[in-house]
Amino acid sequence: MLYALSTGHEIGLATMGGLFIAFALLSSFFFPRFNGDFPTKKGLRWYLPLAFVFFIAMLSAVLVFGKEKKGAEAATTPTSTTSQSSSKYAGGDATAGKALFTSSGCIACHTFKPAASTGTIGPDLDNLATYAQKANQPLGDFTGSAIVSPPPAYVPPGFANTMPTTFGQSLSSKQIADLVAFLDAPGG
């Protein structure tokens, strides 16, 4: 759900949640330490309304800040294989990416028709757009993060986590962008 929220909404929810938790902890541990009868009959006059206000405020924060993106912002959700343009891995060269894909051993583990690879150790990369949708991530970001820091947010069932974790260090950012451009391009 965090991917569907803007940074401002995340901050709003975190702030209200923090205040709510602080109030609950103070009420449970701090105030009773100084007054064993907390909140006493006299204290109930202010404590119950305050607890109700915090409860309503937390519910309101969830309703206000917990809304998913609508309209133009939702357009960045992957709907096709060409949705990688807004990715931090955008701008790569698909031709260079194909050469890197074949030379770095990716073809041994993955099936990917544009590279004529038929590996079965790793997921079928012809379905990357579907995997990105299931992970609720833009295609370019999903593909790039799967290369840089595997495993990705979604891995189809039946595959062990055997992807090397060193590509984020051994490949340059240009090489990663090239791989993403090749993998995310329609038809490779």
C-alpha cells in the first residue's frame, strides 16, 4: 500500500500514528506510575474526551491520508510493457542491454524470447510486465530492482532465490539501465 501513497500522505499517517501510540503508551505506563488510580473520577472528565479525540483523529487520518492515488498519478502503475519511461533506470540502450544479457550469463537461467534464451532456473522474463503488476510497481523500477537487489517484490511460485546479489555492485548504472531497456522494450 505504501507505493500507492504520496510522501505527504505517508508522513501524515506516520505522524498521526506516532501521536496515537505515544498517547496510548503514556496512558498505559507513564501516568499510572505516578497515580495508581489513574485516571481517577476527576481525571475521567478530560481523559475520556481526549481518548475519543485521538480515536477520531486516527480514523480521520486513515480516511484522508490512506487514499490511493487517482487519475494522472495512478497512470504510473504498470499497465503495459512500455511503462518504464519514468523509472530511475530509464534512458538505457536496449541493444547494449541485449549484448550484456547474453554475455553475463542471464540466458542460462531465464527464458526470454528476444534473447532466444530458454533457461528454466529463474522466472520467465517474457512475463516481466505481469510480475511488475503483481508487485504493484512500475515496470522499469521492478526490473531494475530485481537486477540490483534480488529477489524482487514478486517472484512467481516455484523458483528458488538463486539470482546473484552482486549485480548492483559489479554492473554500472549505465549497464543496469541498458539491461532494463532491453528487458522492458516491447519484443526486446
